[in-house]
Amino acid sequence: MVYKSLLEFISVLERNNELVRIQEFVDPVFEIAEITDRESKKVGGGKALLFENTGTLFPVLTNSMGSYTRISLALNTNRIDELGVEIDTLIRKITKPANSLFDKLRMLPMLSEISSWIPTSKSGRGDCQQVITTNPDLSILPVLKCWPADGGRFITLPMVITRDLYSGIRNVGMYRMQIFDDNSTGMHWHRHKVGARHFQQYKEKGLRMPVSIALGGDPAYTYSATAPMPDNMDEFMLAGFIRKKKVQLVKSITNDIEVPADCDFVIEGYVDPSDELTWEGPFGDHTGFYSLADWYPKLHVTCITHKKNAVFPATIVGVPPQEDAYIAIATERIFLPLIRFSMLPELVDMNIPPQGVAHNLTLVSIDKTFPGQAQKVMNSLWGAGQMMFNKVLCVFDKDVDLNNYHELFKTAILRFNPSTDIFISSGPLDVLDHASNSFAYGSKVCFDFTSTLAEEGRKATYDIPFSKNDVFKIEDNYSSVTNIDCSFIDQGLSFVILSVDKSKCESVKFLVNEINNASYVKGVKIIVIVDSEFNVEDKSSLSWLIFSNIDPKRDFIFMENQGAIQIFVDATFKTSTKDNFKRDWPNVVTSSLRTIKDIDEKYLELGFEDMAFSPSLAFKSIVRNDSAIASD
């Protein structure tokens, strides 16, 4: 269905038993985030939460797309896969040769359908402008402060609308917005984003850049702002495709930017390139770590408009899984046919697991028919749009189920030969990647888990015996090794985890050399090293930690032991003293003990049937201090 407001979407969620209304006062500072974190980490993503008493005129909706059911409802489909099928069918029809006049005429209804998705403008005012405030005061909005080391309150689901200075083409992006005061915010667009490119155009011409920010309305709008659309393509056209109805736009009150007429809020303003950049952040980010403070442009707010019955949408991000995991599922399904059509016809499936926080890990399966095909896929994906930020790419054969993580890991370890199946390169990384030696640039790795063809000259097997008893001798001989997890060896998989107290060893690399020379791990393919404070029994969080904390070129230590190549993976927190790491290493995002206690005391009074304890407690052991920056 086409949603005319968040209230309409909320009604649908409620009819489908996907919503909890919270009538008691909950503070937008810390409390809403803590409650949402507990809900979003329930099996299946919990339910959407409507906080009706926020101390302002407006309720707050969180976790609204944070389950498979809710993201499907949000995007007007019974199953997310159906959107991918629609796109695949459309591509096939468009690209099918028109050999006759009849074939060409048959295309006309389809072209008419496509034109019905193109956004249209209307004169006058929209519902989003029922209330107009030209003396803007951002404090009227229930903006969240989510985590204790955050630099302030942040708008987390904004649709930031800008225009190319020369072509006039619109871009709708999602960039967090820190509230600085009653009429200014940060504008956190990364250097790779279209909004930043638009700003550079205005800066070169010395012109103020108009910006309007829409919030709410049909959730298809919000999703489209997150989607990795090709440059110079209108995100509101994608929203039109999803909702099967064009987005109707109206002009903002104080600038010429158009916004959805039926969204809930609009914040209008401009960015002045003559302003000095402003210190923005830190922010507890979707990586599960704080993104640290840096210099960004400032938005001057000139007007705030909203519906009379507006609902303020928000999301929280932090240690996965969160709501963004389900938004990523939609992106996988919608854009898979486009990737397959435009550059990789051999691509069978793709999975971006929540533990990979969007850019750290991507799994793909291919129909392999020639040697080196996995490397061809690697090079294509690393050169494609936002896939250039991918750090770890795993390529499997078409017969592998990418959604069965247990069997997937088993297949990977059994097939993997460290001598032949790993490819390390360098390139751009997401600016939120904290592990690389340089900001937004570092190494990336592809693991080729596909079957071996004769021409590739790879060894199909890696059958080198290893002794579990020898592995356990490490703990007896090195005081810095505090725990050894051989649970994967018990499953027949050549994979070991070492917990290390780095204060008791010269460095991880020195320890690796000692262990290797003593032949304690002879025959073990992969040995992962983590900080001793981390609970290695939490295997889901373990994968998140490993992919977050590595720079492959630096942290993959290859050793040869009696003719066998092994990989030691240093997934520890890096410091200047032990690792010569020159950047600030961020802390893990968790709620404060005070906030956890406050919510524990009133949780069941808020309308929940059963107690849910804070997910933050599982990560307190690896939080170094109360700052966004982990101490050295």
C-alpha cells in the first residue's frame, strides 16, 4: 500500500502485531536508545516501538523496519525477494530485442508504467507544511542522544536533499545530523558521498548551498535515501517503483529544494562554504564503535515545517544486529539483479551479514565456468559504487547456501588453502573503518572458496595433521595467552582462537613468531588472536570483532611451518605502544551502567511482557574507559 504518513504505517504495524506503544515518559536522552537496543536484539528483531510521551509535542518511532516482516510492510511487498524479481523481470523486458513493430508496441505499457514512478511537482503547499516556523527552534523536536560518549543529540533518519549545481539533478542521501543549537546542525556527509560532491561545487563558486531535510512519510522514502543508487539517479524514483505510485513533491518555504508533500517534518536551510568547518561528533555508529569527532560543514536552519499530527522517526545504531541489518537485506535483494545484469552475469547470490556492518564483509556465490573467475568477480565488485568500501570478500560456488552461516563457515575452512586461496589488495575504505593505518584507505582481502579448476594450479586440499594437545601447550608456555578456544577443532575444522593479554608480551607479531617456531600450531590453517577481555564463546560477536579490527595487509601474518602456510589473524585493539598505530582507536558503543539500571527498574512498566536485559552488558569488558577513544 501507499503510506501517506508514519501514522498510517504505524496503524498497519499495529494491525500486524508488530508494534509496542509506550505511554510512560521515556527520555530521548539515552533511555529511548537503551530500550530500542534491547528490543532490536531480540530474536527476529523484536517489534517497532512508539514512544508517545517524549517531553515534546511529538512521539518517536524506532525500530520500524527492524524485522523481515516490517521491512516487507515498509516496502509494500509480501517478501523482499519479490522486489528483486520485479527488477529482474523489468530488466529482461527492457533489454529484449524489439524485432517487429508489434514488439515495439508491446513495450509501450511498460514504458508508461516506468513513467508513473517519476516524481512530480505540485503547486501550493503540502501536508508537511501544515505548521510553518520561520523562526526555527530545533529543541521542539525529540532528537535522540543515544550513547554516553556521543557529542550531542543526532537526527538519525534524515533524508538530506541537495541538487547538483550544474545539472540540477536531485540527490537524497542519509547523513547523520548533530544538533549544535536551536538553529544549526552538523552536515556529516563523507568525502565519497554525492552530497559532499554537491557541496564542493557550491564551494568552488562561493555560493550558499540550499539543503532541505525530510523526515517520515512513506517509509519507502526513508529506505530510498539509504539505497546505493547510481550517481545522478533520483532516489525518489526508486521510492516510486517501490510504492507503485510517484512521489509528489512541493517546494520548500525558504529555498527551492523540493520535498515529499506528505512527509512528517521538513528542516530547511543552507550550508555556507565561507563558514569554517565545525567540530562534529563523536557518534556511536553502526560499526559498533564510536566514529570519532572531525571537522564537517554546518547547516544553518531557516525554517521547520511539519504535519499537525507528525511522528518523529529515529533509528539507533551500535553493536550489531540493529534495524539497519534488515534495511541491508532489502538492498541485497533489490540491487542483486542490477549487479548481475550490469557486470556480473555469473553472480548467483549475495549476502551482507549484519556482523560485517555493511562494508566489512560480503559473501557471494557464482556459477564458476573458467579459471580465475573468483578474481574477476573480486575486481568487478571492488570497482562498483559503494562496493569499493568492502574489506573482506568471500566467493563461493553456486551450490552453497549463503544464509546458512554454520555450513558456510564449515565449507570455507574445509576448502581453504592459505597458500593459494587468498588475495590481498589496497583501495578506498569506508571512512568509518577504524582499523586501517590511514583514514578511508587501506587493504582488503578476497577469499576464494570456490572449487579448483585444473588451470588454476591450486591445491584442492590441505590435509596436514595437527594436534589439539600441542595447541594447548601454548597456554602453559606463554603467560600472555589467557585462553585457547579449540571448539572448531572439535568440529573437525582447522581454526583456533587465542586470547592474549597484550600487556604481558612484547607484541602480537613477536608472540606469533615464538609460537610458530615452537610448532605448537603446526597444521592449523587459521589462528585468530583477540584481546583477553573478549568473550570468545560469543561467536556471532566474535566475527563482528574480527572483521572490524583488521587491516588484512597488516594483520594477516603468514607463517610457514614444515612446508605448510598458516595465517595468524591479529584481531586485537591496536595501540601506539604495542602496534605503532598512529590513529586514535575508538571505543565500543555501550550504554552507561546508570542508564541500564534506570531502564531495568521500569522496563516491565512500559508495556513489555518479559524482561529483556541490556545487550551492552556483554561488551562492557572490552570498553576501555568512558571516552569515545580507547586509551592506549
